[in-house]
Amino acid sequence: MKIIYSSLIALMSFSSCTGNNTPENPQQEPKKEGTTPKKHFKIDDFFKADVNLDHIVDEWYNSLSDTQRVAQMIMTSAGQLGKPNNTVLKLVKNQQVGGVIFLKGQKTENKAFIDQLNQETAFPLWFAIDAEPSLFNSRVLGTDVTIPKTVDLKDSTAVADAAHKIDAEIKEMGFQINFAPVVDLSPNNEAIKHRSFGSNPDSVIQKSSWFIEATQKDQVAACIKHFPGHGYVTGDTHKQTVYIDGEFKEIGVYPPLIAENVASVMVAHVTVQNNAAFNTDGKPASCSRNIVTELLRDSLGFEGIIFTDAMNMMAAVNSGEMGPLAAAKAGCDVILMPPNEPQLLQQILELSQTDQAFATQIENSIKRILRMKICLGLYQPKA
């Protein structure tokens, strides 16, 4: 059942600048059955009905062991701010992760390590980076490209140009996912600052739409963040537990962008209180089924990949050792940077053996990930 309540609908209604008429219940258009079998897919194909693509997903899924399947849901970290290269290499060789986020590093070193990891893997990895316009210059080192801060991109040409330049650089290194754009509304929050397109919802939606369109035309998966909003909160989830107190103020930016088939959404570690429909009971949103499944997946109709924010952030760490497993139970497809990847993999495997509903949910997440990897060109079916 779709969980839509009046305050949420009111918040959704403020945007019309994207040129789409967003319905009150923002579902995807009915999928159309594919008619011509093909082996090469693009990001847009992820959201279309295609029996051939379904078959390829099932074929790949059935070829994997239980451990290899669950590993798809775990993304570790690398680079100057990530885990040591030898640790990442071991996780990949042991088939305990399905992807890697690079937090900061030299362009040449990033490419060399991605190439090395691809040689060691038993199945295709995907690689992500926080290459937002505002973070690009500090995260991707050793490049001649300079990108303006997100808040300084004023029109469609500037936004698309920034996205295309970023894509060219990160694709050359071997990345398929850009954790951008930031769609939080307030540029004054200490964690967001100039990383957002501003505080005007219509402007944020329009510019985010341009960024997503350019990014995904380049065959890079975009990711809108930080759901359900990190702009109007006080504090930084990197450092402490942070609260949305009462009704959501930023939720309305998401339906128009979901309707345009953004590939992924990142869920924040904000805790929601005094919200009758979507309290998180003291847990971060990333670990709350109320937020991840009932709001994002069911109410807003999002069909793409749901990532957690980094699970080593203090707002997530404060949720306890079982936080990464709670995020999987909440409905997140990919758990980003759990402190102990092998432990999480084992926890998911064990719970899947005793909880059939959880096992079914995990299977759906894994197939969703495999489908996106296929649409990113990371897997080719057998002839």
C-alpha cells in the first residue's frame, strides 16, 4: 500500500519548473515490453520492461554463489581517505565486496588501482566517487580540469558542461557512479554549504535535472542525496547524530527527479522525530524501514538503487554495531563503507537463512544491482 499523507503531498507540489507534471502519487510511467533482444544496454534501459534483460539478470544471478550474491550489496572504500590498498585487495580477492568508493586520490593512482582490482575480481566490480562539482577539485587530484562550486553553476550550459567534464575525468579512471548531485535545499548547513544548487526548491530541481541528464547520457550513474534532506537540519552527520524535527522540508525535490529516472538515491543518517508518519524511532534514516522502504521505495515509487551514506560516519556509528545490518533490513540495496565488510556479509547470509521475507528482499536488491551493472556495461551475457 502506498503511504501518502497530506503534508507530504503539499511538499511535493511546490515544483513545476522541470517541465513535467508530477502526479500526487509520483509513480513511474507503465513500463513497455521490449521487443528486440539485445545484449548492450544503457542506464535508461534499467527502468524499462525488457524480457531479455530480465533473463540476463536471472542468468547472472543463478551463476553466483550465495556469498558472491550478497557481496554485491557491500561497497568498501579506497584512496587517501579510505582503507589501505592491501585491505581492499584482500576483500576483492575474497569476493566479499561488489564495489569500491574512492574518497580522494591522484588520478593516475586511482586508475592504476582500479585496473589492478579489475584484474583480481571474480565478478565485475563497480566504482564510485563523490565527484560533485564542489568536491571534484579536492577529491580528484592530478588533473588540469577545474570545476566551479555547485552553487555557482547558474544555467543549463554551465551545469551540463560541468557534468560532462567530470564524467570524462572519472570515466577515464574507471568509475561508473558519481554520488552527485546534492539536492539538499539549504547551503547554510555546515555539512552542505556550497555543495548544493542553493535553497530555492525550483532552482535545485531544475539544475539537478540538467546535471542528471548530462551525467547519465555519459553512461555514468547519478545519485541524488541526502534523502530525505540534510539542508535544514542543525549539525553534521559526519560528526554527530542530527535530527529532522517534525515535518519534512526538503522531500519535494525528490519526486520530479525520480520521475526522470535518476539511477540512484543516497539515504542520509539523519534521525527523524516528531513526525507522525515517518519517525525513525531514534535510528538514522538509513536504518529505518519507515524511510527507506515505506517512504522512498513505496510512497515515492523509486525503482533504482538505494545507497546508504557512509556507515563510518558518527551518526551511523551511534546506531550501534548492528547498524549496517539494520540498513540492509530497512531496504537499502548497497551498504556503503561498513566498518567490517566480512562481518556484514555473514550477518546478511545468516539472517537470510532464517527470515524468508528478508531473503526475498535481499534477492530483489541483488538483482537490482546486477541489472544496473549490466546497464552500465559491466557484464556481457554469454553468447
